[in-house]
Amino acid sequence: MQTKQREAVVVSRPLSVGIVVPTYREVENIPHLVDRLRTLREQTGWNIDLLLMDDNSKDGSEELVRAINLPWIRMVVRTDDRGLSQARCWMASIGRRATSSSSWPPT
């Protein structure tokens, strides 16, 4: 019996990554995160989208993200059911899996 060799098909598409970051009073840290992700996007060609889940900080975070005005960054300001656990639940409710970074302090 003769077996057929299969050819590998390589599709050259940029990787698409969605990052969800729960925030509360992080206005000073958001620019650092954006700069690092912008550099990563430029160096790798990856399609990286950033979703900031803010717990109604009122520290200027929302205005900062609006001023940055990049199409790959969005912010959701939550006024009810705030907190890290609720951010994960919210993400699960819209059908995406949300996990925390290993650098996030345990609660």
C-alpha cells in the first residue's frame, strides 16, 4: 500500500491578541502600558487590542484613553459590580475567557 504525503500549508497571518486589564486609579500607569504594547505591535506585526476595564476611577483614566485615541484601545467604565472578580465575570458573560496576569497581586 502506498501512503500519500501531505504537504504542510503555512498561512502567514499576523497573530491577533486581545488583552483585558482591570484598572482602578491607574492613570499614571496606562501610558507605560500603551507604549509597551505599541512597541510590541511595531516589532512583531501582531494585532493587539487592549480593553481596559475601569472601576469608575475618576482619576482621569477615561479622559486619557480618549485623548490617546488609538483604534486598538478601548475602555469600559463600570459603575456597578466593580472589582477584579466582577471584571472576570463580565468578560465571561460576553463569551470571552478572562484571566489575570501572574503579576496581579492576589486578593
